[in-house]
Amino acid sequence: QVQLVESGGGSVQAGGSLRLSCAAAGSGFSIYDMNWYRQAPGKQRELVARITTTGTTNYADSVKGRFTISRDNAKNTVYLQMDSLKSEDTAVYYCNAVIFHTLAGRGYDAWGQGTQVTVSS
């Protein structure tokens, strides 16, 4: 089973920056799309950013121009650079990856444990 381990959350003032990382651990798998989601209190989980294996990216309108998603395929790691943070960015951020497990011969979604990002105004 592939595990996604997140790091980099924390508290920051509005206008500040944070960088999230998510590393996939395990063996015998391939990773396709890697994504960051977030869930604020009382709200549904929403897709923040997506990156494909070839580096194509997509962003939620609310974060375009402020957040940058990237990945290091050699390290099975995805990053989310968050700049010009706003109070409305406060949420638990989750890493997600579309995995194909070679030995099991099946694909599935893997999720990280979530990391809290708090932006104070």
C-alpha cells in the first residue's frame, strides 16, 4: 500500500507564504495525477491544484496566480508553493495521488493525512 506523507503546514499572517510537500512511500507503483485538495470548517473538500505526469497544471480560480504546484517524479513528491496567502485559504490541505499498483494490478486514489494551514489577518 502506498502512503502519502505531508509536511509544511503551519500558521502565517496574511500576505505570507508556505510550502507544502507530499512524498509517496512504498514500492511497486506508478503515480499519475497528483493533486492538492483543501477543506475549510463547514465546507466541502475542494480541488486546489492538479499536476499530471507531464507537468500540465490546473488551479482553482481562487488560487490562480498565488499558488504553484510542482512535482519531482524521481522523488515521488509533489509540492504546493502558496504565496500571498489570505485568511480564506485557512483549511486542512490534503495531498491526493492516482496510483497504479503494479503487483496488485489495480489503480486507486491515495490520500495524505492532511496538514493544517492557518492564515491570520
